[in-house]
Amino acid sequence: MDLELAGKKVLVTGSTSGIGKAIAGAYLKEGAVVYINGRDASRCQKVAEELAAECGAEDRVRVAAADLSDGGQTMALIERLKSDGGVDILINNTGIFEVKAFEAISDEEWMHYFNVNIMSAVRLSRAILPDMLERGFGRIVNVSSECAIKPLGQMVHYSVTKTAMLSLSRALSELTKGKDVTVNSVLPGPTWTEGVENYFDTLAEKEGKSTEELISNYFADHEPTSLLQRFVSVDEVSEATVYLTSNRAMNGQSLRVEGGIVRSI
């Protein structure tokens, strides 16, 4: 099926690993032009070369290194994108998470999480959405989490920011009436990435177990409501994300890709 994404310019933030890298690859396979983003320019270049070779897209991968927690670097990136003709599709994937006791999370850490997980998307959307509305075409997908609707006590700060992401998405979608512009969220469940592997190392230490033991018993012990009973793959998340940007009727939606963990209709 032709998703009509060939030639579209796509910025995927936080795309040097994990879900973001998989999303970038999925768009390249659809014929899009993709900007690879991360804080480390050399890492961005390496990933760009890997994806270009993997997807046969040497002329469609571009490097867009920037620390999106920094307003100045974000604005410099925005100016560069505008000079290249703008962005058709924005995937706000940049985010951080960790296991930490609620009482141990300082004000500074709360603000850091808000700045990285929310303000990175706010800054980019604020600059890019008006151009999309003027052109009459655009897609924004904010990568949230099942924690947005099933908050975790061991990651309160992360959960709160992911809930805020849903509100941001829905509010921005209200600005798109009558235009071929959509704003949606995708909510991955536990997805096997490098970051999740680090998460399990931390959780294993906290619970006094080996990482291997924790992983093998994770769904039985921590996510018994999961219908999938395994980790979501990054490819499953990327496929859902691409789908969200291919269907005009999907607007203001929160698409759950969490394996049925959230017991709700």
C-alpha cells in the first residue's frame, strides 16, 4: 500500500537509537527524506550512514544534531530546517527516564524532565506547526508512553511528563480544523531498547535480583495485565507511528501500542 510519504521531509528527534532510530528507518523505507537528530553530531552521522546503507537511501538521510533541551540549539536547528524548505512530518521522540523514588526527585530534576520531555516538543511544534497550517499539510506525532495513562510509582516524574504530552497533542490538534494537518500521540508499552536494558539493570539492583531473572519474570511480576506477555519491538512502534501520519482521519488521537497492558475499553 502506498502511504504517499515519498519525498516528505521528516524530522525524528532522538533518533540515534531505540524507538527513534526505528521510526527514522521506517520513513526511509517509505521513500521519505529523514533528518537524524541527537546531541552528538558524530553519533548522528554514524546512524545516518547505517540507515542509509540499510534502507538504500544515501541521498535521503540528513544529520540534524542539536541538544533539544537547549533553546538556543533548538532555534538554530529550526532555522536550518526552514532554510531547507521546512518539515512535513515532525516526530517528537526525544525523552529521558529513570527509576527513582518520588521523595528523592529534586525540583531541579523535575524541571529537567519537563524541559527535555515536554519543552523539546513544545519548542519544535511552536515553530513548525504554523508553517504546516500555512502550507495546508503537516503531521506531528508525539511519542508518549503507556505510563501516560498508567502512571508508575517508580517513575513519577517520567509518567507526569508523558501524561502532559497527551494534553499537548490534543490541544494542538484543535488548531488544525479544516487543514490537512494532524497531531497525534503514540503510546508504546514496555519496548526493548538500549534505554530499557539500562532501566532493568537499575531495577534489578533496586530489587536485589539479577537482570536476567528480572527480565524472565517481568511480565508475570510487574505487568500481569499484558495481553502480549513480551516486550514490544521497536519495529512495531515505528509501524504504528508511520500509520498515524498516513491517515488524515487520525487526528487528535492517542494510539496505544502497549500490548494490552492497560485494562480499559
